[in-house]
Amino acid sequence: MRDKLSMEKSERQILSRLEALGRPKMLVKMVHYAINTENAPGVPLLDFRRLASGIGADQTLALTLWRCSVHETRLLATVIARPTETDRRLAEILSANFRSWYLCYQYCNNLFRKCHFTRNLIVEWRLSEK
């Protein structure tokens, strides 16, 4: 995780808000469903969605939050990223950094399926030896 001092004000505010919304009870539920809780505050989905709707679409912030590597910041990045500004290269970079099935699931539902190149890339990945 990046040092809080090196983050922009809005990033620090978002991270602080996520930490404040975190619930230990949610971490227990996450573990039960085999979701990686390392570096996760355990924010309930309803609170998370409210926060995301208050932020709105912001590609630059989404990329910054993804780099932060806190579970919920990466989830938030998938919600606020703009599919029209996400190219194939970025989609491949993001998809190479999943730490949990849940992050992969949310990435696919919130962002990847809305990108215009998705079907072609899925076929390429399926045929790939990687």
C-alpha cells in the first residue's frame, strides 16, 4: 500500500472513509467466502455503493485507487472507472492483479463487460497458452 503522505487529498479522504466504514464482522464473512482479507477494512456493500455513487466516474482516480492495493479501493476503482477510457492494455494490466475471486467478479461486472473490446479479448485469453 502506498504511504498515506504520498497520496493526494481525495485519495486519503477515500481511504480514511473506507477504513471508517470497515467492520470486523464483514471480514469474518469475507473469510467465510474465501475472499482475501489481507489489507481489507471489510466495508459492507451498501456503504461501499453509497460511497462510489458519491464519487462518480473518474478514470484517473480509479487508476490511483487500484495502485493503492487495499481490497476496497480496488473494488471502488472498478466502479468509478470509465469503460470508454479503458483500453485493452489497461484491461490486461488490471486483470493480472487479482488477489481474490470476488475482485475478479466485481471487475468483470462493473467494468470489463462494458468495454467495447471485451468479447475479442475473452476469445484471445481462452486460446492463449498463458
